[in-house]
Amino acid sequence: MSDNASWFYKDRLPEIAAENNCTIAEAERLFMSGTHNKTKETKKKWEQVELELEEPLLFRLMLIAHERDITLNQLVHKALEHQLKTNEYQFEDGTKPDPEFLAED
């Protein structure tokens, strides 16, 4: 067995099993299917939020989402997530970051 394979079966596979609370065989199946690192993403809590947007802004956001080949919901989710992270940084560090504006690529 190569060094990489030895490391994978000796060290990494038990880590994946521990992270997903499963057996070594199940961890190997998770790794092979590519879903071993998606469990952290599914632990996020989701809330439904209703937004009222004026038509010109809504149409502009829909166009931006279309240009990025994502849905409007995905665009709004990314924008809200970014703003929440910016606010967290502001409170942890004690300084305000420079204002940021939504810019098209």
C-alpha cells in the first residue's frame, strides 16, 4: 500500500467515521460518494424570512441572479449571510469595517 493509502485508512477514515458517528465501512462509503463533508452544512438552522422589495430593486436583483446563474433566493441568502458575517466581525473586533456596496462583476 502506498503512503497515501496507508495514511487514509489509518488516520483519515477513522476521523470521517467519528465526524459522522458511523462505522469505518459507512465512512468509506460516505467518502466515496462525496457526502462525507456535507454533514456540517446540513446542521445549519434555516428560517423563513419575508422581504418587501420595491419593484426596481427586485428586478435589478433578479437580473443579477440571472447573470450569476443562480436563483433569486440563493442571491438573497448569500447577501444576508455576508451581511451577518460582516456584523459579527464588527462586534468581535470592536471596529466598524468600511461600508460595502453591492457591485456587479
